Amino acid sequence: AVRRLLQERPPVRGLAVPGMPPGSLGMGDDPQASYAVYAVPSGTGAPYVFMEVRPRKA
């Protein structure tokens, strides 16, 4: 998500992964994990799904 953020440079304040999902950074390794990464827009507007993290392939 960070690579995509740096490449695309959308007008956002940051990224968030709510709920501390298994497999996300710092939450243990789970190759089957999937979760949504939200972008928090600059200015007004609600957070939106920036990308979906899918299970890793073996």
C-alpha cells in the first residue's frame, strides 16, 4: 500500500488498517490473511478503501 501511495500520490493524509488484522505488519505472519487498507483523504470526506490485501500465494 505504501509503494502504491508513493507512486500515485493521491491527496490523502495517510493510510489506516483498522482492527489489527492477523497478517498485517506487527500482527504476526498469516499467509492466508486478507484485509482492507483505507485512505484518509485530505480535507473533507470519509475514509475509503485504498486497496485490498489478499492471501499470499505459496
